[in-house]
Amino acid sequence: MRREAFERAVEALGRRERSVAELTEWLVARGFSEDEVADAIEGLIDLGELDDERFARRYAEDKRELRGWGTERIREALISRDIDRDVIDAALESESRVDEVDRAAELLAGRRSALDTEADRGRALAFLARRGYELEVAYEAIRRREREAAPEEGDSGRARTNSC
């Protein structure tokens, strides 16, 4: 039966990467004993097939690139998968604040929503907050999008002010 638990775990990992806690729960739900599960998990860790650090790093990369998630949403998702907080911090530290602002601004640009009114900016802020961006990052991304959308000096009919 121990061999069967190991083989089923290998099959499960072949379909998608999982954390130690997720795979443990998956095996328990299939009726394997605690000892069988512990042996299978230990064997997979020893072989390098099961690694929470690798899982957290790849999960964070995927959610950033494919879903446009911010750091806070990724953190919450990894916490819910019982990943150690130090492992989560290490997986998330690879992205700088500048990179996160860039990604948030790109999300806003992709939406092609106006940022002309307070209501527009409020909707943009709520959108980025739902994606897991910290408020400071969201504000900075909105300001950047506003600057990028503003007509260049001299291109508009607005009066320019000269400072002396």
C-alpha cells in the first residue's frame, strides 16, 4: 500500500505541481493512512519532486504573468496552501516595487478605461485592489497612467503657466 501511495502522488504531481500540504491532503482524501502519506511525501521530497520553495516561486511567477495578480493576492493564496511564511517572503521578494507598479499600470492600460474623474480613478483603484496590489502601488500606477495619457506640453490648447 505504501508503494501505491507513492505512485498515486507521482501521478498527481504529473498533472500539476502541488505544495506539500496540498499533496498530503490529496492523499489523505484518497484513503491512505498517515504513515503511507508521510512515507510518500518524504520520498518525493528526497527525490526533489516535491518542494514548497519551488512551488511558491513558480506559483508567484505564474500568477503575476498570467493573471496580473499583485503581491498581496499571491501571498494570501500561498498562505491558504499552507506554505511557510519565510518561503512565501522569499518567493515574493524577487519582484521589485517598480516591477509591480509597471505591471499594475499595464493592467490599467489594457483596460483602456478613462481616469479623468474621481469615480474613474476610484474604479481603477478598486480593480487593482481586487487583483492584490497594495494601495500605494495602485495609486502610483494610476498616477503613471494619468501622466502617460496626458497630452504633451505644447500639444494642447491649455494655457501654460510660467514659473519665474
